[in-house]
Amino acid sequence: MTEEDPAEHDFGVRRQASFAGDGNVPYDRELIRSGGVSRSGDRRRQASPRRPVHRPGRDARRPGSVGRTTRIILLLLLVAAVVSGVLLFTRAAAFNASVSSAPFPSSALFGSLNGDGRVNILMIGYGGAGHDGAYLADSIQVLSIDAATDTTTTIPIPRDLWIEGLATFAQNGKANEVFAIGHQSGADEGAGGLDAAGDLMAAVISEVTGLEIRHWLSIDFPGFRDMVDAVGGVTVANPVAFEYTHHPEFHAAGNWEAGGFTAGDIHLDGAQALAYARARYTSVVAESNDFARSIRQARILGALRSEIGEGGAGAILPGLALMDAMEGGVRTNVSAIDLFLISSHLASDRRVELAEGPVLTATTNTIGQYILIPTGWSGPGDYAGLQAYLTGELSQPIGARAADAP
């Protein structure tokens, strides 16, 4: 027997220890030698570092958790959309109850505005409580919408147009008086002054012009002012600088104490827009009549339309602000849904003026008031010339937008 080399022995031990530390060894020698008690195994477990258990961190999400998160987000968005829709519906219903005689939800205009005919909306501006002649119409305009071409023609009706001999109006008077007479009769009968005023005005202007006018919207001065303020003011292109006064005696003396407007793009808040729309006694002769006022009013309506936007989510906040402003100042016989549809037609593509000369003739009535009657008028109820003129103008295609159309 030869003596073992200590180095070889150590090498063998090391080999055995190395083998013993290998997890692939199918048996434990120490366990066998000790009769069931393994010391080397304990040492191996103590000496061998444990592999860290891998646990996904916050940034290492499993595919399933990402999917669940996405579903939760989508669900929350859906819930938010439903809640917002309910709130908007509720707000619109309350607004409708405040300003309209039409039920909500309903639409009298959706079908016709998507057809191929013409839809006519009468718009009436008046002073309201606290103003002289509170319910005399200060502004009368017809928005005539050609649904087939999606274009709008504005037809300003002069306040001094003489109304006489109509089936819808047993009395006689200026066009602006019709609204006040309707308001008084409605209030006396308990039917609602503004509703009666709007219905009568629409019927009379329909008979005078020959246009079918079933729908109307009225707004008082404070409501007009608040609407402009609600959208942060409006910017209009004012072609001619002018100053103005509210008093005819100051106008004769050239005293323009009320203020003025420069030429070019001007930004107007609610009070300034109201003054711009109403100014009658001005330093420029061409700006001192109802026709010039109607053009300025149309510019403001077009600017309002621009501020509201083209609809969609971006129009929600301006729309809500406008609803708040319109409550108490607006009355109409169309629903809130129809008001939204009309809003896209506030910017005019063409204007048809009922000007003195070719269409109207200036004269006086029996008590000396300045009035306008249709040129060639044969007597009470003769509006055939005016109607023929409008029919001819509206039958013409709309080309480039007129310079005075906002």
C-alpha cells in the first residue's frame, strides 16, 4: 500500500466538497454516514448564498395588470362621459324651460335644416324693462337659411315699415310697434307677454314679406350685453370711424359726448357691443340710419358665432356660459336643441336690404310720423312689390360673401 499524497487528498476533498455543493448530486454522503443527520448539508445551506427571489417591481408590470389598468381607465372615462352627458342634458333641460315655449327634448328644425327648402327665423331685439319704449322692437331681422346650400341670407326689416291692412294685424302702426302691441295683448290675456309678442311679430312679418316664418327669437338689451361678455367680448371689422350721441339735440350741435369707434378691427365688451349696435345719432351720415345699424348688428352676430366655434367638445364651455347669459334675457318658440342648430347660421353669407328707392318709399302717416311703405303701394295690405323683390333676390345664387356681411 502506498502512502497517499496529501495534496491529492486535499484535492479529493475539494472535489468531494465541490461535488457535494452541486445541486445535481443524487445523494448526501454525510447523511448516509451519520445515520440520518446531515452536517455538510447544513453547512452547504449556510455557506451557499440564496438566490434572490425575483418579484416584479412597480415598473415591470405583467401584461395582465396593464390590461386591467387600461380597462379601468376606459371604464372611468365612460362613467365620466355618461355623468357629463347627464349633467349637460339636465342643464339644457333647465335652460329650455327658462327661455322657450317648446318642449325639451324636441326639434322643429332638424329635419328642415337637413332638407332642401328654406328656413326663416325672425330675430327681435328690444330694450326690456327699465328702458323707454321697453317692448318696441329696436332690431328686426330675418335669417333666411337655404338648407340645400347651407347658406344664410340676412333680411333687416326697417323699424319704420308701415303695417296696415293685414289679416294678422287688425290695427296699423310701424313694424317696431307690433312687438309692443303683441306683448300688451298677451299680458292682458294672461297668455305670456313675450310669447304673444313673438308670435304676432312672426305672423305679421311673414305676411308682409311673403316668407314662411314660424320660428322667432327675442332678446333684450341686458341679455345681448351679457351674451357678448359671456364669450369674452367680440372682435369686429369696423370700416368707418365714427362718434355718437344718444340725444338728437346733441347730434344737431355736433356734440358726440357718448364716445366713438375707430376704424379697423375693434374688440368690444358687452356694453360697447350694445352701443355699437344701437348708435343712431352719429358723426357720419351713412352710419346714422337703420340700415347701417342692422349691418353693425350683423357683424356682432357673426363675431359671436366665431367665438362659439364650430361645435364639438370645444363649444361646451362657451355654450354653457351663453346659456347662463341668455336666461332672463332671451325668449323663443324653438327648443334649446334648435337654438344650437341656429347658432351655426348667425354669420351671414348675404344681406338683402329693403332700401329706400327701389323697394321702399319714405312718407308720413296721418299724424306726421316718418314711415316707409312699399314703392308703388296702392293702399293698405299692398306688399306685393316688396314680396316680389325678396323672391327675386333670394332666388339668386350666393357668390362671394358681401363686404358688409360679417
